[in-house]
Amino acid sequence: MVVFWFISLYITPILSINFCLNLVAILKNVKNEQPTDKNTFWLTISFLLIVWSIAVTSSFGSE
């Protein structure tokens, strides 16, 4: 439980910045017809951790 609160409070802003930067990089790579594999992986991981930490934290908060 403490781990998810820590992620929600301190790491989520970093993950959000990472998400936005990777999204912009993907859009640039698509425009220039370059591969997007690495950026897509990191975009997915950061989105997964953001949503997962918010969901777990909110489910423990309602009890």
C-alpha cells in the first residue's frame, strides 16, 4: 500500500512527463517514417504505471 502511495505522489509526475515526451517523439517519428518501437514501449509502461497506481490507491482509499 505504501508503495502505491509513493508512486502516486512522487513518481506519477515523472511518469507523466515521460509519457508526454514519448508521445511527441512517436508523432515526430511517424511524420518522418522512422521506427517507433522504443518510444511506444516506454509510453505504454508509463501509462500502465500511472493508471495502475491511481486505481490501486483509490481502491484502498475507499475502505
